[in-house]
Amino acid sequence: MTRASRFEDHLTDWLEEGPTDAPDRVLETIQAALPSIPQRRVAWRVPWRFFPMNGFARWVAGAAAVIIAVGGLALLNQSPSASVGRPPTSPPPSVAPPSASSAAIDTTGWNSFTSIRHGETLRYPRGWTAAPASEPWPAGVDPTDSMQDIFSLPTNGDQVFSAVSQRLPSGETGLEWLTNYELQGATYHASVKQCWPAPADMEHTTVAGSPAWVHGGCGFIEAITVVGGRTYVMQLWNSYDRPLFDAFLSTMTFTPARADDTPVTHLSPSPSPRPS
Amino acid sequence: MQQGDLVERASRGDREAFAQLAAAHVDRCFALAYRILRDTHRAEDAAQQAILGAWRDLPSLRDPERFEAWLSRLVVHACYAESRRDRRWTAHVRLISTEPQVDPDTASSVAARDELERGFRRLSPEQRAVVVLHHHLGYPLTEIAATLGIPVGTARSRLHYAVRQLRAAIEADARPVTSKERTA
């Protein structure tokens, strides 16, 4: 045995010494604190999964898109325009909870919000707070909180509505984008891939007059629509409150021409303190 | 219930499922934190912070099978945070015992452990982490790199220099103090 290996063996033995069981108070503190700590919403729970696709996955995605298209679901398969497609000719199967009438929730009196980054307007309930996106959502990355317009109820941090958008990549249709988007979710969450169904298995609806896909049932509800060459993704996290989600959607309008995709320039490594 | 199922449930907001995960992993988290921090109370804090952080960020875990490695990473980062709270990491006084040494074997063993303790405390938190992951948990370099989110080359060099620095510190401790050094 070399001197070096003797030393490392000695080091390993020394590291073995010391306590191995946590005092009971550690777990007790954790259990006591747990109910008051909300889980992070949004970018983490992530149906967001824009990781580079390997060749096979890309081929599968392309094949799936072709099959769906040939199967007659040519929804939103037009070049970017104010509205990206036609309503489906027959209602597809839905994995989302049955849609309740948004009339169940009265949205009059809700606060108005206009997104500078994403070019959408909506209303959100009184008592909720709005955190506007401060930077665009570029293609190929997971959106962070700062890329999304986020609405939350301070007294219930678990329930969050978010909206985010990005320009469709050149030459890509809305259906192709959505197919890739869901396929990547199903790939990365293989054990719960039903949470990211193919577009053909989603509920179809309209948001602000544009065709949209809706799915949910895995801790979130998600709606996707494509308007004017931009894809918009709206989510309600940690909630199956479909009437609330529909109420949010019913207040939305899209003005993609007003979206601002200008990247944020960080002039200094840390923000200067705000003068008091 | 399988751990993967618990992770899945917890990631969807099931606190009961997460409480079971916490109970199953709290000892491992504490033991890892203690070996990096060398302080019981700080290790308790780090373990708590890591596990509560795991609850908060669990929805970001893409692969439930990676839960243990992911949790280890949170523990290591909690240890980094604990170390930043205490800038006195390297200010450890070298104590020289004046007690007579009765049993040479026992005494040399104790002395060797003390030397390791002192040398280890001189390492940076980042160096301590790779030493513990490799020499205590038996992680190969690739697993260390994946756990800490660093390149394999960085893990290798960090481990190499940590062990070398540890040996150097121990040898320096063992070296007789000259009158010149004593008066410096």
C-alpha cells in the first residue's frame, strides 16, 4: 500500500467517525415548518422542458406532427397570422377536467393588466398581485419567473396564474411547436407522460377568439394558443380550479405586435439600491 | 410505497408524501452536513434548510430517480451557505496539549485525528464537499460532478488539490516549530 493510499484510507476512516443520526428536533422542525412553506410554482414545476432534442426525439416529434396533420387535425396549421388555424371539425378527447362555464365567476371589477413584454391584456381578481415579466422568453430555454407575467394570491402562494409567449421559430407551425413542446414534457417525465398529451388528445377551445388547446390534471391546467406568429402559454398551477382558469382566459386579448422581445442588457453585476 | 412514487406525489404538493421522504433522508442529510461543516448545530441547520428547500423546489426535479443525488446537492449548497455565515472558517487556533501522554498508541491515534480535524478545517467548503462525497460516500468523480453541477475535470482537480492541501497542512502541523517561527 502506498503512502498516499494509506493516507486516504486514514482519511476515510476519520470521516466515518462522528454522528450519523440527526437529533429528533431536526425532523420535528421540518415537519412544523412544512405547512407554511409553499412550493415554488412556475418555471420549476415545469412543463417547461426546452432541452436540446437528440436526433431520434426530433425524428419522433416530426413523425408525430406529420401523423397528426395527415389525420385531419390541421388545426392552426397556417402560416403566422392574426389567427393560426381553424376550429377542429369534431371535439377531440379531453384529459382536462370538464370545462365549467366561466360565467360561474364574475370577472367584473377585476384589475386590468397589460403585458409590455408579451403583448397580452387580461384581468385578475382583486386581492391578487401581478408580477410583470421583465425579460422576453427566448426560444430554446425554460422560462424563468422573470420571463412570465405572474399573478398570485398572497394568502395562498400555491395558486398561481401565469402567461408567457414567444415568437414561433421561422418555418415552424403552431401545431409543430405544440407537438414538440408536449413531446419533450412526456420524454422528461416518462412516468407521468399522460400529463403531457399529444395535441390530438387535448381539449380544444378558443381564447380571445383564437383556437386553443387545453390540458391538465397533473397539478396544473395549461392552455396554448398561437396568435400572429406568437405562441402564448397560460397556466394555473397547483390547482384544478377550472372555472377560475376559464375566467382568467375569458378576460384575455392578444396584441402580438406589441410584444417586446428585446433582450435585457445587464449593465452592472448587481442592481443598485433604490434610493429611499 | 416506492420512493419514486413519494417523490412524484410530493412534487405535486402532497405534504404527507414529502414528510415521509424527509423522515427517510434526514439522517443522511445531517451526517453529510456534519462531515462538511464539522459542527453539530450548523449541520442541523444545513439539513433543515436543505430538506425544506427540497420541498419548495421539488417541482423542478425532472427525474424522480435522481432525488437522492439532488438532495445531496442541496445539502452541500446549504453547507456553503452556512459557511458564508461564518467567516471564521480558517481561524482555528492550534492547540498544543501539555498533558502527559500515557498510552502511545492511543495518543498517536488521537493526535492523528486532531491533525486531520485541523487540516480539514483549513479547506474551503467546496474542497470539503468533494472530499466527503468521494471519501465518505464513495462517489466516483462523475457522480460528484453530477451532484455538484460542476465539470468532471473540476471535480477531479478540486479533489486532488484538497487532499494535497490536507496532507500539506498535516505535515506542517507535525513539523517541529523552530525558534524563528515561534517568534515570527
